[in-house]
Amino acid sequence: MTTEHRNASSWIADRTLAFDSSGIRKVFALAATMKNPINLSIGQPDYDVPAEIRRSACEAIESGKNMYSPTQGIAPLIEKLKAEVASKYPSEDRDLFISSGTSGGLVLAMLSLVNPGDEVIVFDPYFVMYVPLIQLVGGVPVLIDTYPDFRIDLNKVRDAITPRTKMVLFNSPSNPTGVTATLEEIRGIAELCLEKGIALLSDEIYSPFHFGSPMVSPAKFNPQTIVIDGFSKSYAMTGWRLGYVHGPREIIQTMIKLQQYTFVCAPTPLQHASLAAMDYDMTAFYKNYESKRDRIVEGLRGYYEFVEPGGAFYIFPKVPSGASGKGACTGSEFVAKAIANELLVIPGNIFSKRDTHFRVSFAASDETLDRGIEVLRKLARG
């Protein structure tokens, strides 16, 4: 009798080979090794969860709310969110559940809607998870280039639609660009998907960080829109893993069914704490981020080409031609130079098929922003 010894790598599923580990995580790991980095890479608020909400989490834990919740989430939180959603998008067919983070919502949406070979339209640049998740379920990402102004051209979208198109993935305010879609773009993409019978998935996690005016969701114009939102960015609960999804009842029920066999439920005590969060006024926090946006825009103006962010907490400058000291360099090469100057930013090719830009997060203290602006100005001069 012989025993066949196999290398463990031969057991790894083919679906995992389509993408690499997130480059953002590599930058985070690098930050942990540096003594005093200027960290403008992190995509999370620089404030903490407000004390009142933290106390609610502790009270939930101490009072024994530590078991599984129903897969769809605790009833009081669902009812409160449903009332809020219904006031904006009244529909008898719109249902809602609590997901394990917005990332969990994205995973469940892909599993629920995308068959192998289905095409999903994605706007480039895009959030780092979109393309890998589509590939993970066997879907085919169809990228629509939005450079240089990061605006949605509806003619390009219409031309990209084929009989295999299942979904359009929409994100505003955008990660990584911070650009907010215009009302014309939002209405156009919503009505086009409705006309063509294509699922529209709207990632609205940055909706509170919409400067100058409230965000308008495509769900206003297309009642079949599936919306992913959550508490992570707005309340700085990125580690609490609390999101929610609302959309047509049959789709939401399918996602709940899959959550039962994957994530099971979102963290129970933190769901209870989120009830307190919904009554907490965060307006001053969001307003402060508009000031930070103005600070980084003024600091980089004249040194870099960029589209002024209308929301989120990112700006996506183009690498200047003189940054290498000998002509144009790629976004990756530029980021390597930034890291050599103890500045952590993210290369644009993590979010795009192009390698011409880089992402700066202005979710940082004003002091850190000023230090980062100083280094970026220095690098722009070459």
C-alpha cells in the first residue's frame, strides 16, 4: 500500500487564484512596523464610536444579549430601519435585513444574484472588493472606464449591456475617488436598469458623508434597486461588522437564507447598541469631514490634478509628471516614494486597471493631514 503525499497548495480551490490579497491590507501591515507614519491610507473615520453608543454595547453585553439573534437581525432594529427606509422609498415589496457588515451584504448579494458566466458592470475605479467578489462566484466583471473626471457616461453603459448582463454595481459617494454622482447620472442609471431588466446594486455606505446636499439614492427612481448600507463609516463602527440591505422582498429573503448558512447573524449585542446609534446626532462629525476635504483640496491644488471630492473621505490625485525626477512614473512607483518619506497612501491600481493615480484618505487629524500635504508637495516638485 502506498501513500501519496501532496503539497497543500494543490488543495486550494481555483476560484481563489483569480485575485491577490488586498494591497490595502499590505499597507496596513506596513504601517504597523513604522514608528511615526503619516497614515493617510485608512478608510475609516479618525473619531471613535461616541461614548453613549459604546455604553449601550456594554449594557447589552452585561444584560445577557450575547446569544445568536434571528438570522435577519433583531426585530426592534429591523423595524426602526424599515420605518426610515419606507419614509424615503415607499413600497410594499421592499424588505430589509441586518448583514454582517456591508462586506457581508456584498458577498450575499453576489451569491444570491450572479450565476457563473453572468456579466456585472462595474465603474473603474471601483472599491477593491467588487471585482474579486464577482469572480469568486464565477461572474464576469465588465469594466467601464470613467477617467479622467469619474463621471458615468450612460451611452457607455448602454453599449456594455449584453444578453449576459445581470447586474450594475453603483457606488456613490465613491471609494476611491470621493466623487458623488449627479442627479442626472443617478436617475439615468436607475431608469436604464429598470428598462433593461437588470439588477441595480447600490453601495451607499458613505451616504452620510455627502457634502453640500443630501444623497439621492437610485432607489428613488427604480423600486427594484438593492441598497447596501450600514453603521461602519457613519458611527466609526468598522470593527463591529454591522450593515443592512434593503430591496425587493424575494431577493432579501434569498440573502437571509444564505446568511443562515454563512455568517449566521450580525453580532447580537452590537445590534442592540445600534438602536441607540440611530438616535444619536452625528451631524457635527460629518460637517468636520467637509472641512477636512477643503483642507486637503486647498493643500494639493496646483500640485496635482484631481476631481474635488463631493463625499466620502477620499481624494484620488493623478501622479504628476515630475514626481520621479525624470519624467512620468506609475502610481505604484509614486506610492513607493511616498512610503520612503513615511507617508502611507494607496496606489490606484488596487482600485483600477490603470496605474496612474493614488488614493489619499483625509480621515485623519488636521495635524496629520498637514504633514501629509507637506510630503505630497515635496514629491510633486520631484
